[in-house]
Amino acid sequence: MTSEANIKRSLPQRYDAQFRQLALTLQRESGLDAAAFCRREGINPKTFYRWRKDLTPRRAKDTNGFGGHQGPKAPRPLFPFLPS
């Protein structure tokens, strides 16, 4: 027969938002990479990476839809050596 401890161990753990944020902060302050931190704390690395993806603010994209470009460039003159 399976013991109650083994049944609980096989069930997925639920972590509240405060715990997830604390884990991200502690990992940054520890100086360890994410994988080493997860091994030390007994957290599934895939779970930790998901928390980081979900809780880390993303940089806003440019509003013009062209990624890093600031907008269209001014057209270059066809013959730059001629006076305009």
C-alpha cells in the first residue's frame, strides 16, 4: 500500500504569487544561475522558468510596429553631389 507521504509527493504543488515573487528575488540575489538555485531549493526548473516569464515585466515594443526602428528614414538623394 502507498503511504500518504508518497501520494502527497506525487501531487503537483501550488505556490502562491508571493512565494513565486520571493523565489525570483532570492534567485537573483543568490548569484546562482536558475538551474542551480532550483536544485538547491527543490523547485522544478520548468516551473521556475514559467514564473520568471509570467512575472517579469516585458519591455514595451515600439508603437510603429517595426521593432527597434524609430520610423522610416528620410529618402536619400539620388545624386548627393548635385546642389539641391
